[in-house]
Amino acid sequence: MVSVRWAIVLLPLLMLHAIALDTKSQPSKQLRVCIVEGSGNYKKGTQNCPTLEKTSNIRCVYGLDRLDCLRKIHKGTADFAAFYPEDFLAARWAGVDMLVTSELRFHAEHFEYQIVVVVDNEAEINTARELRGSKFCHPGHGLKNHWTAVLADYFETRLTPRDCEEDLSPVESRLKSVASFFGPSCRAGPWVPDPAEDRRLKKKYPSLCQLCYNSYQCAIGDKHWGRRGPLYCLTSGAGEVAWARLDDVRSHFGFSGLVAEANPTEYSFLCPDGHLQPLNTRKPCVWVSKPWPAVAAKSKVATEVQDLVSNLTHDDVNSWQNALLMLLETYHVNITTLDTVIPVDDYLDQAVGFQDAYNNPGCSPSRSIVFCTKSLLELYKCSWLQEVASVYGVEPGFQCIRTDSLDQCMTKVRSKDADLVIVDQDNAMRAQRDYGLRSTLHEYSSNALHKYLIVAVVARNAGLRSGYDLRNRRACFPQYEGAAHTAVMTALRNHSIGNVRDFFSESSCNWKRTSRCSSVYDGDAGAMRCLQDGIADVAFVSYETFKSMKNSAQAKQQENWTIFCPFNKPVKHNALCYLGWTSVGRIMISNETIVRRQNEIYNAMKDVDKLFGRKNGLKAEAFNLYGMFDGRSDVLFKDGTESLRNWQEMMRDKSDGFFDPAGVDQLHSMGTQLKCSLHQLLTAVAVMTFTQLLQRV
């Protein structure tokens, strides 16, 4: 009975003590953690933020990507977040006021991984100078998360400074210097994104593929490619020197409990200062150390965040501690508290060679690709792209300039004061004709709503039976010589209706150069408004515009409008009728751009697309090239863009009917100059545009 009474007395005290401990571990004031939701099936914010905010004094702030979290900390709208070491390089450039508090580790070593040089003792390489002419085993390219491209190439860049020849791209200049320094090598994987250019370079510098298991392919998946590839290349007797991760070396030579692939006494570490070490040494000399991802916080709350994070565990899956830990970590499972909170520079300085590897001086004079932007916000995003591209080793780098309009940018590209500009579908033909520009890459999306899919919209009770009934009717177009205008012109030519220019009424909007209506009827939304106001009988707009109208607040009123099939019925029931499709935007360069420079621009843009685009439909977590930026839509690129594609890649889309307005105009001009027959002209146009008027999505 007494024990029961003591239990009744002690139970509330124990509960109060537990509550006091939990309160003590919480922050004294509200803290804001910035998280990147990601685009996989598991939504960590949705799953954990409600628990965190309900049971602690911490609030979730959603970042578009990790660099967006950097900007939020810089602006004071967030207090702390988890970052990768490459993000800290960008933070240093932006001057973000924050301190590193804790590392996110998955093993006990001080660095995520370290990189060493292993040499064959029989090669008699005793110093770095004696590497000239040696047989080199490189990990290759396309390694994804196991290496970064910058660290994979660091050994070469340190030993072989390039000459930056005027007639070579920076990438080729580097390859040339590597090929002239080393003997037969294996450098498998894609050297540049363009397959044709990649094959040309591998044919020109064959010694860099000579040691690969399949020297002609020299590709991803080669036996001598990847994390262990350089070690197999070395110990098979092909190579003499390998650039490899220390953890892989230990595993390969039997120092981690696995059976040795080769006798470790026959190989040595080559140190940066020029001496050799046996492979069984306790403290191997490393060339580069890669820091762990880490938690960083705004300076004034860094100590509080460090204390907070140090107490996080997964012990109670329903606790706010577990929820916060789930938000901060990815595949890293151990939070290691630093001795003290330290500046970003000091944190990076602890990793030998890391900052030096990312300190790429580039060529002099600069070979940067000048990107012309049309607003202050575009310039701001371009500047972050410039920095993050540099951090991830994209060559050539970018330089951003600002103008106040598209026309000013097109003028800059024409005069070679800029290299590229992004042009929307309605201005592509004008860019080619008036400014001498041409497309090199298109903004692509597999989603019909994010293509510029051209449809004819009419009143439901219009009583139209075919496209011929549209003769002399009033039509509205978003822009004269825009994508919709071009698609309709081509369709009419393909159906031999006589003088195409006289098909629609003179009172149409944006049908002829002189048939301008009020500016409120310009653009896709304007053309739709033109139809709704009774100015026209048909509007040719994008399918996205039509769908947006149907889903608007006045949906009841919008039920009066429908998509019209001008000439034929669709093959399948309920299939969508459209007149063709094009990209919502394209990267355009000057017609005077030489082939070498065009390849540099193409490969650099393909690189940033691969790094920061939506590969396989997933958004990049470091920096999003596509999607909202600082709370604004369609900055530089359209939000719905998934990737950048060239003309041939666009043609492989399953939705037939792709056309390039600029290319169509080029064929029209060519046909006039050659005075070809109407039949020949129509055939040429059909090849570049579409062969059928009605397609399904």
C-alpha cells in the first residue's frame, strides 16, 4: 500500500522532470529550418514538419533547392539547414553570414572520402616529375555521386596546365595537354555531352582511351572505368599510375577485410611532395579530401543550433527530435558535433586540396559564355547559375549581362557582345529574320501542357464543319509571325486553299503585319480574350492557355468554348486536335558564331542541364535550372521545362508535329530564292513542320 502511495506521489514528479528535460532541449526562441522537399515518392517535409511544428519551437521553411536555402539564410528568412561542401563554395562567393556547426557522417572517418595516387613499383616512378609519359588510369566521367567531375580531373589539372589555344575549346585544350603529358591512358566515359563531338575528340586523342578494356568505346561501364576501374587498370598490368579513392585502395589491396586483388608490396602511394609510401602505412599521404555534408546556421544562432542538433536521435519515432533529424539527414546517419562553430572557409580549409581543386583560373583572356538577361531578376538567377556551374566544373564558364528587353538582348547577340539569349516561341522567326540568330537548343517537356501545342478555339455553337468554313472569318493570333501564326500559315499552304494571306478577314488580329488590334489582344491570353469579346470567330492559342481558361474561376462561362478540328476528324475518339507544336523557348546564338564556339555553348548548356535540370523527371536539389526562383515563375526558363534538347532530339518526341518557326521561315525564304514549284515548297515545309494537321497527344 505504501509503495502505491509513493508511486502516486513520484509519477507526477517524474512526468514534470521529463517535460523539463524536453523543454530544456528545445530552442529558447523560434528557429526556422530550411528544407528541400525533393521530388521522390518520400516527402520528408510533409511527413515530418507537422510533428516538428506541433511539439517544438522550430518551424519549417521550404527552399526550392539548397542554394535557395543559402539565400534564405542570407536574407534572414531561415536560420539553419543541411548543406553539401560544394554549397559552401557558393556560400563563400555570395558572402553568406553563417557558421558550420555539425557534420552529417555515415562512417567514422574525418572526411567523406580521400583521393590518393598509387604507382606500380616496377615503373620506377619516385617523384611527381617522373610521371611524364607514364601509363595513367583515370576513374573516368559520368560517375554521378561516387566522384565529382572536378575531383576526378584534379590530378591532371595540377600536373598539366593547359595552353588555352585560341582554336581549341577549353575542354579540348585540357585533353590535349593531358594527352601530351601522360602516355597511354584510360579516361572512359563522356568527355563532352554532344556524342558527335565526344567521338571526334576520342578519335583525335586516342592515347587517352588506349588502356581502356574497350579502347574504341572508351565508355561508361568499361572494366577500367568507375571507382575500382583505375585500380583494375593498374593491377592488371596495363597502367603504371592510378588516381583512386583511399577507401577503394584499402579494399582492393586487402586492408579492409576483403581478399586482396593484388599484392600490396608491389605498389606504393605517391605523395604530393614527391616521396613514396608503402600501402600499409597508417597515415597515407592524400592529394584531396572531400568534406562531409554539414549543418550550418546564421552566425547569431549557430551555437544554439549546434546544441540543439547534438541531442537529436531516432529513439522516439514520434518525437520532434526524430522529425528534425529526418529533415536534416539524407543517407547520412551520424551527427558529429564540431569542437566549436566555425566559418565556412575554416571548415573547407581542413580538407586538403579541396578548395584548390575547385579554384579553376580559366583561360586568359576569358572564354566565358556571355548570357544575356532581360531583367534584374533574370540577372540574379543567371549569377547564381554562373557560380554553381563554376563550382561543378562546367567549362567554359558563364558571364551574365543585363538589358531591359528581348530586342536589346538580340541586338547584343547579333553584335557579338553576348553569346546567347533565350527567345520565346512567338519571337523565334523575328529573331532569325531581323537579328540573324539561330536555335541551338530547345526547352523541352514531355507534358502536353508545357509544350506550345497550337489549337483552334471557337464557340460551341459556331456551326463550323471544316476549316474551309473559316474563310473570310475573323481570327485572333497571339502575335504576327509567332508560332501559332506560322502553324496556321503552314496548314493552309498544305491544303492548297489559294492565296493564304487572304484567307481570313482583314479585321483579324495579328494575321497580317498591318492587322494589329488593341494591345490587350496580344499574346496567348490576349488572343483568347479577343475571342471572348466577340472580336473574332476563332482564336489560335496554346493548349495550356485553353486549359487555364477552362479551369479558371469563370469556368461556367467558359463552357461556351471548344477546340475545333479544322479539316479532319481525329483518328481516335476524344483525341485532341492540334495544328502542331513547338518548344516554349529556345537558346539562340548568332548565325556568325563559329563551329568551335557553337560547340562550346552547346556542351556547356547541356552540362548545366544534366547537373541542374529535371533528369528523369526529378528536380535537382543543389540548384534548379527550371522551376520557380525567389518566389517568381518562368525566370530565364519556363517552369515546366524538363530538359534542353537539340532539333534531332525534339523530333524523337512521340507527339508528332514538332516544328521550329525559325526553320520554317528559312525554308520559305529558300523556296522563294530558288523559285521552286508550289509542290516542292510545300514538301520542304512539311518535312520541317508536320505532315498531318490533326494529331493526338
